[in-house]
Amino acid sequence: MADQPNTANQPPDTGMQSSNVTTSIDDLVAYLKKQGETDSLTLAKELGVPETIVEAWANVLEKANIVKINYKVGKMYVAPAIAKPEEEAAIKQSIEMKRQTYINEVSAQAEMINEIGNRIDAFKKYIGE
């Protein structure tokens, strides 16, 4: 599938159709792969988000071995983690599995919300509203 632009301001995909959604975190990783190690303030400016958000994302990505965090003179620097091709494939597979799980959960929740709406409509009809 071709890459699509960031869809952060669009409604979430319910999983009903296949799509390639990117997030600001994906943009962060792509930026680091292209530019290399970068300080968190520069990343925040480039991505248009607060520096605290970049720091939070970097911490999550570091736990997943996607980036490395270094501190130099009190500044946070983030760099892409260098992974062997087989490790990168395993990470991508894990992320895809988690993405599918989230899509399934959101889809199930959307169905439950629709069912609740149907029940409310039926109750309103029952009481004569």
C-alpha cells in the first residue's frame, strides 16, 4: 500500500475497510531515520507538537527498542535504534498484530455503541417519545 498523509485530525478507522494510517509517532520515527539523532525541541518543532509529547513518545519507543535516548548537557536527544533486519521484521510483525487487535477492539466497541443506540431508540418508542 502507498503511504498516506498523517490522519491525526480525521476520525479513527473502525477497521471496516483496509487502510494505511500513519500517526505523528510514525512521522517521528521517519524523521529520525532520515535525519538521525535529533534533540527533542527540534523534533517538537518539526512535528508541530509540544516537547513533552515528543519526550513521552520517545520513552515509549525506547521501551519498544525503536529509538535510543541520550542526554547531553541536560537536553534529550533521540536517535533511531539500529536493529538487525530480522529484529526489525519481528518488531514490525508485533506492531502489526497490536494494530489489528486495536482495530478489532474499536470495531467491537462501535458495534456495542450501535446496539446501545438501538436499544435506546426501542425504549423511546416503547415509552411513546
